[in-house]
Amino acid sequence: MNADSMLILCDEARAALRATKSLGPNGAKISRMLEVIVKDEERGAPCIAFSTVLFARLDKLVADLLDPAFRPSPIPLRFRVDLSIADALQRL
């Protein structure tokens, strides 16, 4: 995935979190992307450069995911998994 595509996905997901407290229509794609990034980081082989993280505003997506103001109630299982992945990514 290139940086421009990642930027679009992250911006759409952030907008959806604010509007509907979900990752939006591309939620599964965002979830897979976050899972891949965390696994690569845990192996010590980052798949994206820090400059791409900043450009795509991935750091802001992670922060928004972890913000209780943007969580649905009750929290669906998939969203809980996404929260766990976002937490791991933030720590890494």
C-alpha cells in the first residue's frame, strides 16, 4: 500500500470514528493494515517508514481509536480487537 492510499484510508477511518464510532466501510481493510504493521514492528522489521506514518496520519488514527469519546457502546468484539492492536502499535 502506498502512502497516498494509506492517507486516504486513515482519514476516512478517522472521519467515521467521529461520525459513527466505527472504522467505516473500509474498516476490515484498516484492521488488516494495523495487524500487519504491528506484526512487522514486533518482529523488528517495520514495513512502513516513520515519514509514511506521519504523512498518512496513522499516529492520529491510533490516537483516535484509543480515545474513549470515539468508542461505540457496547463495544463490539472486532472493535475491541482493533483497540488492542492500536494499543500495541502505540507502545511499539
